[in-house]
Amino acid sequence: MSSILLTTKGNNGEELPKKLQLYSFSTSPPSFSVRIALNFKGLDYEYKAVNLFKGEQHRPEFIKINPIGFIPALMDGDMVIADSFAIILYLEEKYPQHPLLPRDLANKAINYQAANFVCSSIQPLIRLPILKYIGENVGHEEKVPWVHKHVGKGFAGLEKLLKYHAGKYATGDEIFLADVLLAPYIIGYLQRYNFDMSEYPLLSRLAEAYIQVPSIQDAMPEKQPDFPIN
Amino acid sequence: MTTAGGEELPKKLQLYSFFMSSASFRVRIALNLKGLDYEYKAINLFKKEQHSPEFLKINPIGYVPALVDGDIVLADSFAIILYLEEKYPQHPLLPHDLEKRAINYQAANIISSSIQPLISLPILQYIGENVGPDAKIPWIQKHVGKGFAALEKLLKDHAGKFATGDEIFLADLFLAPQIIGLTQRFNYDMTEFPLLSRLSEAYKQVPAIQGAMPDKQPDFPIN
């Protein structure tokens, strides 16, 4: 498992380990979401690359740190938290700077709903192991229709949900939880499946807005140490 | 609730629910624990009532469960429960300690993202039709097994009487319906999961969970 140790300096110039460590895979949308959240909150972290294509999440070194074996995983001192939604809620409570949830309860609830749409209705069905199963057991030409069906259903729901709440971003004029979970799916990830975004005008507009945001730009797969070069 | 003149006033909270839906079950437990009265509005997912114009008018997304609280309409069990937690703080569903809260969020997400979406009726139908009827059980075993194994590890050092201590919290709201649903629908073998089996027994003693069970709901089929 490769990692790039980025450290801060102690009083005598010695290298101190960063407190937060993020186990991440560059192109994985949930990892991307956590990177966005960390950037927004100005939180420094050590990037620990785990290559999902090579099955590195099953390696003993990683399982020892995170017995559940899921990516992304955040290590904060003694705590290890997996699952992007749980990590972001934890970060929101532990590091309240630059809040990722609005104060207004109704708007907060819309953010929870939109975030969970992504986490429960879209992501679980288009993960690599699921697509691999579909490819091997139904047919390789079935993977793309499967993605289109489930992403399409989720995106249609999001278009309706966000229609009366969106501003510059998903639920208003600031980036919140809904944006953090949604952005990784709509800025380029689905091109590999020839997914047509034109049926989703609101999401398309949000995608254009997201690519202008520095915290999102810096979190993009291409900017990560483990982004495949070829 | 009635007025002085005896007429029925609408309950403030309305829950659109299907008796069998494990996500609806989670919300019913939360409402019971918080002592919140609500009007049960049955939506039969088998009959595709979630697509009816009346329901879509109230909830354009058409998902069940959905909560109506005055002007607010909210779908998704996780979102509904977090909303209820803030709006009606009695009988908290999350512990004070941040680490324990994080464990609850993770456990709830293992259920709502890693297990339930993969064993929903439409997905099982697809597997049955496109891979083969014999493929459904192995598929369920694989995904439930992986999720339950993760939960056993996650909760090992935190469980008490219930999943994350001696009180019912968010994790239990997601776990109870999942375990009960699996044992009832698929006769799922829980012997590899000793902690979850123990929790399952504990849940049988909790009135708020028992009252939320599918067979206690108004739309449970009588025959």
C-alpha cells in the first residue's frame, strides 16, 4: 500500500505526523466526497492510497487498522471511521468550522435526504464489485444499461427533490452536505458509462457550478497522488 | 385527538408507510420511542400505490416511507430519523459521546447502504430473472453476510444491552428491522453472528420495537 507522508513540522523542525489520515482511492466517488469535506473545513490530512482495483482493501495491513475493510476510512487519533456519510457527519461535529449543514432544520433535512439518495439509492448499485457480478453473470453488455437505469432513477428523484430548494448549489447558495455527496457523480464520473446528463438540467447546472469551486477542484481524482497516469 | 365539539382533528404527523418495508419500520420505531402520535397512511408497494397521483402530489419523489410534518414532506428513513431527532429531542436517538455517535452513523449506513439496497424486491427480481432463480439466495447470503460480519466487528467493543450501549440508539433502529425482516422473509441463519443474534433477542423485549412490527400495522394483510 503506497502512501505519501505529508507532515507538519514541530518546534525543532522535526516532522510530525498529521493527525488525520484518509484511506482513499482517487477515482472512488465516496473518497472524493470526504476529500471535499476535508478541504472545505481546511483540515490537513495524510493521504493513504488504497487501490480498489488491486484489492488492496483486503490486505492485512489495512484490515488491521480498519477491520471493516471499507474505503474511504478516516483515522483521527485512535478513532477509525468508515463510510463517507458517517465520516462527514463526524467531521461536521468534531470540526465545526465551515459548516456543511445549514442551520434551518427544513433545509438540513433536505440535505440529509439528498445525501442519502446518493449513498443508498445510487452508490451501492454501481460499485465495482456489483458491476463485476452483473458483467460476469448477466453479460458484459448489461453493465451500462444497469448503471443507466439506477443512476437515472436516482437522478430523476434528485431533480424533483432539489427543484424548489436549489440556488447556486443544491439546496441554496452555499455548498452543503448534498453537494458534497452529489458532486463526485456528476463531474465526469459517469462519462465512462456514456451517461447522458441532458435529461437532468438542474444536476447539469450544478455540475458546472461545482467545477468552479476550489475545495472541489483540489479533491478531484486527477489531483490525487494515486491517480492512474495511463 | 378531538376538539371540544368531538370532531377529529388531523394528527400533526403523518407517516406514509408500508407494513413490510424495513425502512418504514425504522421510522415507526423512532416515532414510538419519542412518543409521537401520527396518522398511518398505508401505501401498498406491491400494488404500486407509491405511483398514485394522490401520493405523488404530496411527495413528488414517490418514495416510502415519507413523513409529513405540517408543511414539511420528507422521505428517506435516515433523513426522517435525523429530522425527528432535532425537532423532537425527547428520548434522544443518538448518544452524547461523539465516538459513539460515529459508531451509530456507521452502523446505520452499513444497513442502509451496504445491505438493504442490494436485497430490495426489485433487485432480487432482476437477479432472479437475469441470472436465475437459484442465484437469489447466494446473492442475499453474500451481501447480508458481508454487512453483518462488518457490523459484528464494528459493534464488538461498543455493544451493551443494545448495539452501542445500554440504550436504544440509531444503530438499533436500523438493525432491528433488518434482522427481523431477514429472519422472517428468508429464514436467515444468524448463527455466525453471535452479537447480532443476542441483540435480536433483546429487541423482542422492547415495546417501541414490538409496536412497530409489520404485523401490528393497519395494512398488515389479515388472511
